[in-house]
Amino acid sequence: MQALLPVRVHISVHKWSLGLFLGTAVAALPFANLATQSQLAAMGLIASALIVGWMLIATLFTHLCGGDGLMVEAPWALGDFYAMSRFPVRVRIANSRVRWPALFMTAELHTSANGQTLVSPPIFLGRLDPRGTVDFRWLITARMRGAFELLGVRLKLHFPGSLGTHQCEAAFSHTLLALPAVYRLDRNVLETLKGRRLAVGRMQASPAAMEEFIGVRYYRPGDNPRH
């Protein structure tokens, strides 16, 4: 097991959630004055109190079960791979807290290719127990050969209805090399390259082939691209 990296926690407040919270609280004031006189006003006051109370409880759960105490293990990935082919990347997340779990977590992997930052599809996890670990796995495809860098992972924890979100970031620098793409030739192409082709139920020589073909193998670093 590799060393665990601490995460940087940043708390962001949702403007629409804060606006809904304040608007509901202000709208409850007229209902409070008329609650003793009208049954409809009493029901409105109860509904407003439920909405405000739920948002406060959800915010408390986000604070207690957020990103504080999360640790990230350096990613595991292959050293080199071929372009246009998928390769796995695994990132392990650990919860170092003793009592509180991490709830409603979303993980994103940030990569870079040719100076352009790429964000992987998010992976959702509902609960990470105290002292527990979980492995997030992505299948990455590099579109072209060259340097491919794993920048870090971003975690977001948000209890439904909370006023804010815990955003956690763990940075790591892991550079990989994407080798030139490897293609598998069609069977007919292989037969043509070998100087033989199937025609009218018999084998005959192909004039297009120079009978100088020796064999086919995968590209190796250092080979002449013309060959």
C-alpha cells in the first residue's frame, strides 16, 4: 500500500439553496402572525418550518460527514500504454475518522494530455464507513501518443438539501507515455501482403505483392515508421 495523501477541503455555499432558505424563512413570518386565526396559515407555517429545519439538518450532516479526515492513495496505473486503447487507473480513498462516515461522495479524476486538462466521468458513492477504504476505477483512453499526466482527484460531498458542499482535492503528478496506436490488420490484407489471395476457389499469386514480405509484428519504440 502506498502512502496516503491528505486532501484540501473547501466549503462552497450554493446561492440557490441559500436563497431558498432565506426566502422560506421570510415567507414564514406572515404565517406566524396568522397561525392562530387561520388553519391554512398554520399549515403554511408548518411547511415552512419543515423546509428550513431539513436544510439546517442537511447542512449539519454535510459538515459532520464531509471531507474532513479523507485520505487519498497515489494512483495505480500502467507505466506505458498504446494510444487509442483503454488502460485502467485506480485511486483508493480512505476515511481516517473514527465515528463519522463520509456520505454522498462523488469522485472525478483529472488528467492532462498535450497541455489540455481532461475530467473523467464522476463516480458516486453513498457511504464510506469510518476507518474504511474504497477503490475508484476509471478506464482512460488517450486519443494520441505522447505524454499523458494524472493530475489529481476531486471529491464532492453534499447531503441532499444542504446549503453547502465539501469539495476535496488531492494533487499528484504521475506521468505516463502513450505509445503509437497498434492496429490489427484484416485477414484479407494479411493474405495480400503475403503474396497470396483466394480467387475462384484456388490460390493465385498477387501481382501487387512483391513477394518480399517477411512478417507482421507490433510496433516497437525505435522502429522506422516507414517500415
